[in-house]
Amino acid sequence: MTSAIPAPPADPGTPQPSAPPTPAPPPLRRSSTDRMVGGVCGGLAAHLGIDALLWRVGFVALTFAGGCGVLVYLLLWVLLPPAPRGPGEQVGPLDRLAEKLHALLPGSAPGR
């Protein structure tokens, strides 16, 4: 009969190997690359690691289930700051309106 020999207790003075730190997720903001309407689903996907298609399906399902999907999407469009723009990138009229509304929110700093 064989029994496993327990490992000796680790010396408290020796450092234990630790896992490398996981990188922090990108900040929660609207996406400028993965966007269909306002970049909300792409921004949520980048921040939370859930595919943007699943977010889009969720918003459509909420819309058909009672209409709150559109309201939640529009609120997030206004509340989430836009992603930094590249040089020469054009801003659409709806994005300008969302940025103006975002600037009116208390606690939002310009250029955030």
C-alpha cells in the first residue's frame, strides 16, 4: 500500500511565486471602432469582455420585451464618454449632441 508523502510546509521567509497581475480592462467608454449606431455595445464589449453582438442582441431583446432597450441604449449613449478620436476623424451630428448632453452632467470634466 502506497501513501502520498505530504510536502513539507513552506518556509514563511521565502517568497512564494505569484501569478502575474491581470491587465486592467480598458475604461468604460463608447467605442470608435466597433460601432453600429453610437458605439455603446462596442464599448461595453471592450470593458466587460462580452462580445458586442451579444450586447446588441440583448438591447434588441429588451426593446421587443417592453421597449426599455432603446431607452437604456440612449441613456448609455449620453452617459458614456466617447473614445478618443484620431486626427482628422469627423464627428457626426448625433455624437455632437451626445457630447453636449454629457458635458451638462454634473461631475463630467471636459475632455474625459
